[in-house]
Amino acid sequence: MISRACQHYLDQAQLFGIKLGLDNVESMLISMDQPEKNFPSIHVAGTNGKGSVSAMLERIFRLNDFKTGLYTSPHLVDVRERIRLNGRMIPEKTFCHLLLDIKKREKKLKKTGEVSGSLTFFEILTLCAFNYFSQEAVDLAVLEVGMGGRFDATNVVRPEVSVITSISYDHQQYLGKTIAEIATEKAGVIKRGVPCLAGVRNQTALRVIKKKCLEVGSPVIEVFGKGRKLTYKQIKDGYIFTYETPGASYHFKPSLPGLHQGENAAIALATAEVMQELGYQIKKDRMLEALETVIWPGRLEIISRTPLVILDGGHNEDGARVISDYIKKSVAQPVILVFAIMKDKDVKKVGSRLFPLASRIILTRPSLDRAACPEDIARQLPEFSPRFFLEEDVASALRLALTLSEGKVPVIVVGSLYLVGEAKRFFFGPEVEESLAGL
């Protein structure tokens, strides 16, 4: 575990919540000699799928012998999961050293007025990642946007390629109430002259992205546009996909389950093709190997077969739809649902997608102030009240689910990655950190 001083610094930063804007990050980076300029990057934004696409891209480049950095959020168990070098979490000593350096610089810049207020948790980790990747001289870093795009702390880089995976409703209190407004925030990652990969199917959102690309002179590549086609065939244990582009045809069976992972894989392949055009040496067979071996925990992750136990961090309506489709097509119904969600999410829309598939619904909450109380969730969806069990902590909710399952009924744990993190601790105990150390 990281030192008390480092943990205290991060804990204090969490009190400041979310603060969109780049001024503090830019001031800090200048004081650090702008490490973000010392490595090439791919910048990945989107409502859903950006973590999976980032993991796929990192593995594509790692299997092609690149020294890779990967920055993602949130984490499941250990905060160091967010910052990886060649698939391995940043070492504790290095992490603490970088954090304490950031803390010292922040204090100094506050005195001069170059940093206003305090750095947020996400800003601190972003600075840490950039400094680490610079010091390690990575060949390429894949950077996942935390939220939105335009004012996200990661949006200080000039990447090789900007990627927008999907756009749907989430974080409306920060990003806007309409798809067009949300798309405008996500399109903020598009840089002048930098190619933009759009995996977006929503036509309203796509128009916003294309308009921004036109304004700044960025080539736009529509992953599912003209001359490109994704098809699939369902088999006993998943799907086999074919993705055709103007230059190649790819056949693959992703290691990550679910129909939506075929779309994510197509986005990763289209991005890799653009990187090839930019001069990066990537072999097709290793691209496919990456898609078929990538590990990304907490996304339709099967951790037991008897009974079937699946963990998924889907927390918005689009994510819930994906999980619902997967359960209908691939899991015996009805299921036992263990559900928790954050207060700022659309509980009714997410629950309405998932609850009809369950015979029993165990409402709980991870140990986080932002988590919705089980009673509040129940009040918002009273039509399902006969199926509800309310448990105040995740461990007791999981024990109840396993008891009710009797080793037969599938158990689906869903609604938040924080819930998934606590579930992994419950099922794997002290070994859980080691299991997440390398991907």
C-alpha cells in the first residue's frame, strides 16, 4: 500500500470533487517542464467504451514491441491501476515520489497565485501519469478522458489521434442536457490537424463532431461510415466479428464478452490503421492477437461458473442496455441482481433496463459518500418492490445473493465500478491487488 502521507494527500483532494478546467493543470505542467510533450499519445474520449478501447489499443502497441503507457479511470481496488507501464501498475515507491513532488509544487504555486484553490484528485493523478510516462520515455501513451473532453485534465496533450467512442446521456449536470451539448464537450478533444476517429453512431452527435473537425481542419474517420462494415456471427461462447475497411478485412473473436466489444474492437482497429498511416509499424496478426487476449476487469467479467457470477460497472442507460442485451442473449433468466449506483446517475433509467430481468434484486451501496442509499433506489422504482432486498454493505449483499442462488441461479453484480471493486475484494480477498497488478 502507498504511504500515509500520499494517501492523505489523495484523500484530501477527493474532498474537492469535480472541477472542470485546464488552468491549474497547465500551470503545474509548466513547473514540471511540460512532461506531456515528451511522448506521443492517443487520446480517447466517449460516454461508454473508452476504457475498453484504450485497453485494446495499449495491448495492440505492446504486442508490437512498443513501450506503452496507459492512463484510465476509475480504478477498481488500487488507485495505481490507473497508471500503467507495459501493462503493469506504477510501483508504489515511484507513485509516492511523484505525488509528493506534485504536492510540493502545488503548495509553491498556490503562494504565487499560479494555482487557484486546490488540485482535484483527477488532476493530481493526471499530472502523475504524465510525469511517469515522460520519465520512462514511453514510445506511446494511451490516455482515457476522465469526463467530457473540452475541460478534462487530460486535454492538454496534442495527440497523434483523437478518438471518440460513443456519445449518450451521462454526467448531464456537467456536460449538458442534450446529446448535441454532450457531443460538443466530447468534441473538445479534437485538435487542429489531428485525425479524429469517430465510433459514434448517433447522428446528432456525429454532426457535431464533423462540424468541429471541419472548423479546425482535422480529418474525420467514421468507424462505421462509408466503405466500412462490421458484421458478426453468434457462436456458443460469444461472437466472431468481421470488420472491413477500405484497406483490409479483419476476422476476430474478442476476449472481452458482449456484442458491444465488437464495436469497441472495430474502433481500436480503425485507430491502429490511422497510426500505421502516420508511420507506426504495426502488424495485422498482432493487432488481432491483442483483441483476442486483452484483459479489462469489471466489464462483463465472469468470475465464477457455478453459480455463474458476472461483474459489470455499467452505470448509465446505454451501459445498462448493453448488459441487459447480454443477459437476454447469453445468460439463463431470471437472474439475481446485486445493484448499487451513484447518486448523480439516472437511477430510474438504469434500473428500468435491468430490474425486469431479475427475480430478486439486492440493493446495496459501496463505502462511498457519492453512493445512493438502497432505500433511495427502492423509492425511485416502487414497481419492483416485491423483488427488493436491502443490504447496507456490499459484502452482506453478496453473501445473500450466493445464498439465494443455491449454486444455480446466475448472479449479476452491476451498477458501478466502485461496486465491482468491492465485489472483487469480497471474492478474491488479499490476492485481489496482485490479480490487478498486470494486464
